[in-house]
Amino acid sequence: MSAQPSSISSKEFIALMAMIMSLMALAIDAMLPALGAIGSSLNVLDPNDNQLVISSIFLGMSMGLMLYGPISDSFGRKKSIYLGVSIFLVGDLISLFAQDFSLMILGRLLQGFGAAACRVVSIAMIRDKFSGKEMASVMSLIMMTFIMVPALAPSVGQLILLFAPWQGIFVLLFVFALCSMLWLHLRQSETLAPENRIPFSYNNVKSGVLETLKHPVSLPYTLAGGIMFGSFIGYLSSSQQILQIQYQTGELFALYFGALALALGLASFANSKLVMKFAMEKLCTVALSTLSLISILFFIYAQAQQGQPPLLAFMIYLGLTFFCFGILFGNFNTLAVHPLGHIAGVANSVISTVSTFISVLIGALIGQLYDGTVLPLILGFAGCGILTLVIVVRIPKQHA
């Protein structure tokens, strides 16, 4: 039996968790420049159907999230991630060798199903080591590191397309997933001690699910996170059509996409400092109010421009909106899971499953409403922001 890896430094732990969590982001964002090429290669007739390469991986993730939390609570965090990454690798190979669009989507569903482990179990590992404001600060630092992947991934995907067909991107995903699993195996010790594990049984899982769904704080923050991430998925699904085709940025698409991703990273870094001084609930309320207001104002302006505002104005609006997203995402998850640390694995599964399922539905709707203008996207941001604000202001206060 091999020796357990020794405890790693906080900086290496943050980098490792960021890499594991970013597998999903890489599988999405590196693919964006290739959507048109994939559609042409696999004989897709409707350009909007190319969005299924993105939305299907989220659907697969929503189907897998409920599985890994209970498994990680019973058998340990690392084994659950090994299982998920292995499934991801199988799905990646299916998409790599796909000869028709249906097989491509099947592979993407499996990639999402496997990558679900990376999302839910990594957060449980963080909860094993940190809590409250300290967890929120660590989550923000991880998000800041993690965000470099979506900032750079489209450029990497575009670079691969200069020298190889779209299949080369799936080769990159395979190597990245394998390296992240090896790093975890060799360097990180198990964070859930055997005495803290919960026997795997239907009754234990059911009890944890019900506790999470009935919690007066966790459930509304779960709904809030799902609604807001849904609007973000709507952006991800339609970003290639909006930026690369509508605004004719061509090969510069990756540069514009990466610049917007950096706004998320900047906000995550700022949030890691702000949560140590201000209540997370207050930060979420201010971010939601700001996002909703600027979206309403920009919708009026964009409508006056026939849905085609100048690119610079649109980028400034998206930059401000994404800064608000950066404040919201880490805090929503921390606020939802904080009261349920004793069942962190199951709770994260429930929270992630519910929020992701909601976000997939909302994101797919916003993406499919794309009509050659930016109006559906802006209206989606505004509507989701207002609805989420109504939910958040009604949540009972908790002490983080």
C-alpha cells in the first residue's frame, strides 16, 4: 500500500483545486472557436444547433452532480474525483472520434457527467479544510486562478485550429484531465478522515437531500446561484455567434472573450479581500442591484441602436456585468453550503444539481432566443438579476 501524500501548502492546494475545477471550463471555452468547424464537419444545418456542443456538457453535469457528493462522503474525496475524471476521459474519446453530431453530443454529455465530480467534490474538499469567511476568501482566490483558464482557453483553442483540426482540442482536454488526476494522486492527501465518513445508504442520502432542500438559507441561495449562472450560460452559448459573427471579430474573438473573463478574475480577487470586511449577503445585494440597473439601462440604449450597439460600448457593459458575476458566484456557493458542513458532500451535490439544472434551462432558452442582436442576452441578464435580487433580499441572515 502506497504512503499517503503529505499535506501540501495552501498555495499549492489553491492551484490544485483551481486546476481540477477548471476542467469543465476548459472543456467549454476551448471549444468555442471550433463550433463552426465542428458543425460543418458533422453536417449541422442550423447554426444555433452548434450551441448544443456547449449546453449538452452542462446537462451532463447536472445529471452527474447528485452522484459524487454521497460517494465522496462515504468513500473519500479523492476516489470520487478519480471516478469522475475517468468517465470524462471516456466521453472525451467518444467526441474525439465522433463521425456524426449525435455521437459528439453523447461524448459531451459523458464529459459533463464526469466533470461534475471535479466541481462538487473539490468544493467539499475546500469545506473540509475551511469554513465561513475564510472559505469565502479561499474560494475567491481559487476562482481568480481558475478564471485564467476561460481567459486563455479560446486562444488556446484558436491556436490549435491553426495547426490541427478540431479533434486536436479534445486531445488537449484528455492530457489536461489526466495531469490533474495525477497531481491530485501524488500530492494531495485525503481531506475526509475515515471517522467522519457517512455509510453509503439510501436513507442517509435521502436525509441529506431533504435537509438541504428544506434549509431556509441554503435553498434560496441555491436557486439564486442557478438563475444567475443560467444567464451566464446563455452568454457562453451565444458568445461565438455574437462576438465572432455579429461583430465580425474573426480570429480576435478569443482576445475579446479572454478580456471579459479577466473581469471575472479581477472581481474574484477583489471579493477575497471584501469578504473579510463586509458581509457576503451585503456584497451579493449590491452586486445584484448594480447588474440589474446597468442591464436595464443598456437594454434601452441597445434597443435604440437596433440591437447592435458599438462593440466598445458592449464590451464595457459586459465587463461591468462580469465583475458583478465575479462577486456573486463564490459568495452564493459559500452561503448555500456554509450551514451544512456536516454533510458537505451530499449538500454540495444537491446544491450543484439544482442550481445547474436551473441554469441549463435558462441558459439554453437565452441562447436559442439569439436573433442576430444582443437584445435577448441583455434582457436575460436584466430579468435574471431582478428575479435573483427579489429572492436574496428575502433570505434570513446567517453568521458566516
